[in-house]
Amino acid sequence: MSRQVAKPILVYPDGRTVSPTKLDLGKPGTYTEYDLQEALFSYPELLPVAEIDPAFKTLIPICTELSMKAGRLDVLYVTPDGLPVCVETKLWRNAEARRAVVAQILDYASELSRWSVEDLQRVVRQRTKRHLFDIVANAVPGIDEAEFLDNITSALQNGRFLLLVCGDGIRESTENISRFLSGAGHLDFIFALVEVGVFETEDGVRIYQPRTLARTQKIQRSIDRSLNNNSPILDESEFSNEPVDHQENIGQNGEDKRKFWLEFWEETSAEIDFDDPNHLEFTPEKRFRAAGVFGNVAGVYLLTYFSTSDNEIGVALSFNREARPLFEALKAQKDGLEEQIGYPLKWTVKENGRQMIGTKTEYQDPKQPEQREAAKKWFAKRIVDFDNVLRPALENFDY
């Protein structure tokens, strides 16, 4: 017999009764997956997590639509003990939809298990414009920051998550779900199906009726966390064929030019507001451009430059021979990376074999105050973009 959510009846003190109307999730003009997502984010107490696992009983909403390589996670919560909770709100209409939603949340869990706490902090700040711990501390005043970050680091490393699929019309059997999960690997997570009945009275009052239909015990998964630990060494000879500045009319001698450009890059550095606490170190270089090792990746360098001859300013990653496999690995993810960064990138292989990934815009004259300010803001934004998207991708390759 199929499961049904019984319709609630409201009984008033004066003896009146009201039978609210059930809203069908996904039916045009009634109630959508987005509406359910927003309700669960705003009112986390709607989720029966205490009966699923008491360790997750207190939920702190972090954000909706969290951007991941696997897609956008509908809702992310954490507990005060640093345990992540991932929620997908979906229709549950057919076998294909059932498989897709379970596979999707498993993909999110797999990706999350490969993140560091710094990765999580970065993407949360990108999405919310707030620091992860600030959100938590606002919900739980007095919480210890070091302890919380230690706990969430451990949860990420061990894949200890609560994964919830929430919706209406859920009809899958526990046995079928368990069979699907057992074939998907072994993560240290708990998975549960939560059916949420939504009802509405004539005067617009909504009633939510959640039920836990099925849950798993912890499922173990082996995780490959190999990272590139090569120590970067900056070799200035690597820049012999890179874009250079052509500002011949600044100052009377080389020292004046050097001072001018160092001042510009120092001002630009002050404009940069990194999202990731383990961000790259942006240090103004000698001569007329800023250049440096990109994060903790050997053989990859960040260049920021002005070019009057090409009428452009730009930011680029340059790959030496040692790092060529990294360029190819990134290029294989080109569409996804450009979607994350928000604009097209230029992927170039030069005649000398050097590979570059960059972006550029129309030349801005740093001697003119308004154009100088525009250039600093443009560089600062692109440097943060590269740090948010390309650096983590590179640091997670093993070559």
C-alpha cells in the first residue's frame, strides 16, 4: 500500500474545524521546489533531524544554491559541532527522478568530502558575502571559533554528513534506496528521505507536515585526497616571453618607473578582498608588472600587466613545461570553470610552447585618476576570481 500523508484538521477553541487544502509540489501556481527550499532554509525546525540522528539536531542555515562542480546544492546547514547537513528539495514522480536526485546528493557529498575548511569558507563567502563563522556565531553567541573550525575540518575529512532528500509524493521503498546507495561507494554519512506535506487554509496559513520515510545507518567511503604538494620555485627566466608593460613615458629614468609601478600594484593589493582565508599572496614585483607563483602550485605563475601596444590590461596564468599537464587538465574542465568564474577565459598555447589562461579588457591609463581607479578595481576583482576558481582546481590535481 502506498504511503499517504494524512490531512490535518484544525480545531479552534470555539469548536470550529478547518480542513486545509494540500498543495501539490511542482504544480504551476501552487507550490514549487523553490518555495519548499526557502521554507526549509528559513525554518530549519521543519526538518525532523533529531529523530534521524540526534547529533544533527540543531541546524544553522548557511545558504541556498551553493555552487559546486556537481551543480548547486539546494540548502546547506551546519550544526554548532561543525557537522554539515545537505538538503535537496525535489519532486519524486518516477524512477528516473528518484535515481537522479539520489545520485545528485551523493555527488555533492563526494565533492564536499574533498574540500578543506578553507574551500568551504571561500564558497560560502562568495554566495553570502559573509564569513562562515560569522553566520554560525550570530546563531550561537559565544561559540569557540577554533573548536568549531577543527570540528568541521574533521567532518569534511571523514565525510561525516547528513544528506536529506525532501519533497512530496515520495514512494520509493527503503530496500530500493539501500540497494542504490550500496552501489554508490562508501561515505561516512547518514542519508534520509523526508516527505513534506504542505497544506494551506483559505486565509493563507500554511501547515507543514514532515515525515521521515527512510534512513540509512552510517555508510563508509574510502576517499582519495592526494594533493599536489610540490614546493613552488619562482624562476624569472620563465617570464621572458610573457606580456610586458610598455609605459615608456612615466618618469625620467628606470627608478622612477619602478617606483610608479610598485605604487600602483601596492594600491591594487589594498583593493583586493579575498574570499578564501588561504588565499594566494599577491606581492608587487620589480620592473613594471606584478608576477608570482600562483598559490601552492609549482610551475604556475600569476601575471598582471599593462600593454599599450595591444591597448589592453590583463590577468593571466602562465604554465611552464613542468606544469603543462595542469593546463590540459584545466582545459578539460573549461566550460565548468568559465561558468564558475562568470566570464570567458582565453586559453592560449604560444609558439614557444608556453600555455596561458587569461582575461583582458580595454587599456586604462594609470596616469589618469579615474582610469587608475577603474584599473585597480578590475585587477582586484579578477585576481580574487582566479584565486576562488582556478587556484583550488589546480591545487587538487596530482601530477
